[in-house]
Amino acid sequence: MEPQPLLFQAPLLHEKVGDTLIQVVPVPPALVQALGGQPNQRVLVTLNGHLLRRGLLPRADGSRYLLLGKLVCQKLGVAVGDQLAVTLAPDPNPDHVDLPDELAEGLDAWPEAAAAFARLTPGRQRGIAYRIDSAKRAETRLQRALHELEQLARMR
């Protein structure tokens, strides 16, 4: 039996990490427990009707939050202070990584890079995908993808 999605309202907040301000959505402790209470648990998140894959990240006080980057906030049309309608469900495929088109095409064309990419942890794979996908210009995404593919092909 598939668990029911958990619904709640939460504000989008700024949180300072070192010298950087990040955008976070706090997750109520009762919902974290209902999802299993695991640190960095992967979840499917629906924010204002948009589906995302995220991890429940821990704070120093033990509470959890969802991290949203500036680009995601722009795509969703949300800003710090906005009240968000949030739905959470455990991710049935927590190791899944959404690949930008430039990276997916490169991995299909370059077997050595694809083999090295497959050996990486899902977190490292997500990091590479994010680095490429976070570029605003198509040319920059392509340059980053080529750089990452070359690095991967050199791995043994």
C-alpha cells in the first residue's frame, strides 16, 4: 500500500549558511516522523503544483528543511516570504537523478563517461547534473557538460 502524500503550508525563508543566504522550506517535525524520520531522506515534493525531487536536510537543532535554489524559486515564481502549498511523499526511486539534456545526450554518445558516471554515488551524480543545469545560457550548459564528460571519461 502506497503511503498517502502529506500536505502542509509553509513559508519560504532565508537561512544563513556561512556567508550565503539560501532559500528553505521548513518541514514540521511530525511530518518528518511520518515520512520515517531519516536524515537526508529523499522525497517527492509538490510546491504550488510543481513536482521536485529533494532531500529532507537536517538543521543543527534536529529539524528538517527542503532546500530550494534561486533558479528553482524563479521557475516556480515564488519569493522569500511567500506561503507555499507543499505536498511530501517518500521518493519511490531515491537514487534517480534528473539529467539535463546536454548531459544525457553526452552520456549516450560517450560510453567511457557513462560508465564512470554510473559508478558515482547518486549525490555526486546530482551535483554534476545541477552544475550543468544551473547555467542560464545554453552555451554555458553545453560547455559545462563537455567539461564534466571529459573528466568522467578520464576516470578509471
